[in-house]
Amino acid sequence: MIDSDYIEWKAASRDHPAQEMAQRSMDAVGRGAKAEWLELYADDAVIEDPVGPSMFDPEGKGHHGTAGLDAFWDLTIGPIAGFRFVVHDSFAGGDSCANVATFTTTLPDGSEADTEIVTVYKLAPDGKVASMRAYWEVERTMASVRPAAS
């Protein structure tokens, strides 16, 4: 497990490459390290976050390749003021892991929202992330928004 100020790992942890890459990805997001985050992903990687059609991906086909992931960052990660990840459980097997987590985002106005989420990371043969699929519901996240503290 990596040491990160942005991740609270409550799950049992094995020495599993997919769990490590998931942790590295979350840590890079938390630090706002876009170039480092992009380096974790294979050139032909796909991100579906959330899975299916959404405001971030109206056709629900995912964000593909380095250019697609770069644009995904700018659309969804870049505008956020802060991230905190609590991983409640993680299941690793083969070239993948599934994490059950709460992602707390702090918006530029100081308000916060919690996203209850299941993320599935699959690795390419070279050890980079081939795909990341995030299962969460926009409506549930929007219902959790808390105004900025006074």
C-alpha cells in the first residue's frame, strides 16, 4: 500500500498490482498531478466514470486513449478543489481489483459532496491501467452536497 494524505485504506490489503495502481491513481488525483496520473494508464486505456451515459459522457462509451483521458481530467478532475478517498473494501483477483469506497469532493465554493462508488481497475499486460470503470449514481451524489462551512 502506498502512503498518501488523500487515501484512507480501510480494506484488507494484499500485495496486488491492481490495488497498488488504484491507490497510485487516487493519490495522483488527490495531489492534482495530472501528468503523473496519465502515465499510470495505457495508451489505449478506457475510463468509464460513471459507467453509462452521464453529463460527462452523454453517449456512455467512455473516454478512450491518452487524449480522451486528458480531456476527462480537464472536465471532471481539474475543476475540483480537493479530493479525499475512503476505501472501505477491496477485492483483488487476476489482473483486476474492485474497490468499494466513498469519494469526497470539495468544490471551488467550499461545498462538499460524497460519492458512494465501486471502482474496477483492470491492468494491461505491461502493468499500466487498461481500464477503470466507476459505478456510482449522479443523483445520490447530488443529494449529498453540503454547503461550505461558514
